[in-house]
Amino acid sequence: MSRPKRAAAAVRSAPTVTRIVEGALELFNHADGATVTTNHIAAHLGMSPGNLYYHFRNREEIVRAIFPRVVAGGLDATAAPDGRLGAHEFGERHLQGLHMLWQYRFFFRDLNQLIARDPQLAAEYRDYQQRLAAQYRGLFEQLIAQGSMRPPERGEDLDRLVANSIVVWVNWLPHVLARSPGREITRRDVVEGALQSFLVVAPLLERRFAAETRGVIERDTPS
């Protein structure tokens, strides 16, 4: 095939790739999403398995295609602020993170199984965790520098604070499902996860700053 024809084929396939990824994400997010196969996805989209396999050879490749969205959402929510980091923005960042968690809830629900099955995804996830931790630390350092947060009594505990914040986020949905296996994850569950993560750092925040931040998060709780 000539180069122009190959380029044209790639352009034509892009909408199909997006359609497959979006359809897979919809199915993965269901309570039984861990059992979804490429055949299920093809049937859901009304396409032949061969057409799907032309774009993705297996389920792992589809998950890998979704993962950059998870990365972008997490890093955007923890990116360095332009100037002072206010309480409202800090709360909005928690909401931004929880919205990403909600949109890709299957990934956090099934994380251990996903990285166990796919060494490439596991390596990409480890890199993401390092970048996320560095940005989380940067946010805490910014809050300390502007007087909105007091530093931990021991300097090395700041990294532990970062780790605890991430651990709560990553493990909240598995915790919810361990208590009530097989049920659908709700937005209320996700907002509760955001509050749990916030409470890791809340004791070190200036009182008014903490109250305003919490208020922003709680306003997103469904009635």
C-alpha cells in the first residue's frame, strides 16, 4: 500500500478506534465489567469481532488505550497552580479528581487484576504514580509556603502524607465493593472517597481553609 493510502486508512480508522474505546468503557464500568470480553464489546457495538481485532488484538490493548485518559485526568487535577492555591480551587481539584475517578471507575475497581495481567500497563502505571506523587507533594508544599497548611512535625512525613492521600483514592472503590460485592458504584460513593482523601490532609490545614474546601466537595454530593 502506498504512503497516501496508508495515511488515508489510518484517518478512516480513527473514528472506529474512538467508538471501540468509548463502547468498551461503557461496558467496563458496569458492575460485571471485569468479565467483559472483546466479543462482548463487538456485539455491543454491532460490529464483527474481526473488525474489532483489526484495531485491538485483545482486551488489554483497549485498557491501555483508555489509560492515558486516566493519567491526564489525575495529573491535571494535581498540576501546579498559577499563583496562590485558594481553598475553593483546592476543593475543585478534589472534585476534578473524583469526576475522573467516576468516569473511569472500572480502572480503579479492577486495578490489581489489570496490572497483574498486563506488564506493560503495570510499568506505565508505576511511572504515572511517581509523577502523581511528585505533583501531590508540590501542591502540599505550595499550601505550606502560603500559610494555608502547617508542615508535618517531621519533614519525611510529607511524603507519607502524599502516599496516604493517593492510597485512599486508589483503594476506595475496591474497599466499597469489598463491603458490598457486585453492586453498582454510585456518585455518592465517589464523593465519599473524595472526602476520605481530603481528611488525610485536613488536620494540617488552616481551619477556615479546610472548612471552605470541605464545603466545595460536599456540595457535589447527590441529594
